[in-house]
Amino acid sequence: MAGREKEIVRHLSEDDLDRLLTQTDSEKVSKRLIFIKRLYKGATLEGAADDVGMSQSTGSRWAKLWNKGGLGLLATSFGAVGPRSSTRSSENVFLTYSKKANPGRNRRYSIS
């Protein structure tokens, strides 16, 4: 699969990509735009990802996000793996600890 070419949806023109590149001050968005621009020009996933210092698997994920929703999905994908932990679970751990540390103080905050 190394060097595999990826069909890329052209949500924006190359001129629009260039304009966005000059306007952004975000290194993360800039890397993603350069990656997409390289794919527009016919680079492989591996080559385009390598050009911006990323792995081929990251490049593949970026290409899928771009194809699915353009810059809107690609630019908001920073660390978008889902919530780090369940809020309810975190509350239970905190409240359980609080009760042990201060018995009697937090009785009204118990969560079932």
C-alpha cells in the first residue's frame, strides 16, 4: 500500500487553497492544506504526507476527512478521537474519593 494514490474530491480550487494558505496563521491548518494541494497535483498519499512530516496513515485519515466534508471536517479534526473519559465516570471517581477523604461532608453529592 506504500505510495498508493488517493482519489481526492476537489472541494476547492487550487487558487482557493493558495489563498487560504496565505491567510491562515495556524500551522496545523497550513499542513493540512499543503497536504491536500499536493494530492491535487497528483502526489501519492505517502509522498504528500511525507512532505508535511506526517505518516501515511495520518495522510489517509486526512484524505478521508477531506473527501467527506472538505476543509470543515479536515480543519476541525485536531485530536477528534472522542471524549477522553465519561463525565459520569469521572464524577463517580471524584465523589468516591471525596467521601473517603471527608466522610460526612459530601453525603448529599452521592451518585447512584
